[in-house]
Amino acid sequence: MKRLQYDRYGGPEVMRLAEFEPPRPGQDEVLVRVRAAASNALDWKLRNGELKLMTGRSFPGRWGTTSPESSRRSAPASPD
């Protein structure tokens, strides 16, 4: 799997396409395949460092599967 990632603030030149092995889903978790994604003005401002007051001054801020502390667990599946 590949992902577009960056590890410092800056313009588009800080982004790179990198190989990524997602963690295996645990019990009561799912892995979702994403076929397409988009970025918007908020993403650009975050990458450029314009939101440091909201997100913290250190980079990278780890969200989602990159940090167990920040991952959100889904609700258990419905029995029906």
C-alpha cells in the first residue's frame, strides 16, 4: 500500500509517496480500503504550519493509525 506523507511543515515539496503497511485490525475493528481521497484548504493550512496554535508546535502530530493513543475504536457490529 502507498500513502502520501510529510514529516515537517512546508509546501507541496515536503510531501512524498511512501510504502506503508497498515496494522492488522484487532478484534471488533475493521480495515477500510480507500479508493480515492482529496485534500482541501484545511489540509494545506495544516501542512503549511498555519494551524500551529490549534495543533501544537511540534511536528508531526500523529493521528489515526499512526498513534494508538489517538486512534478511535469503532462500535461493535450490530448482531442483525
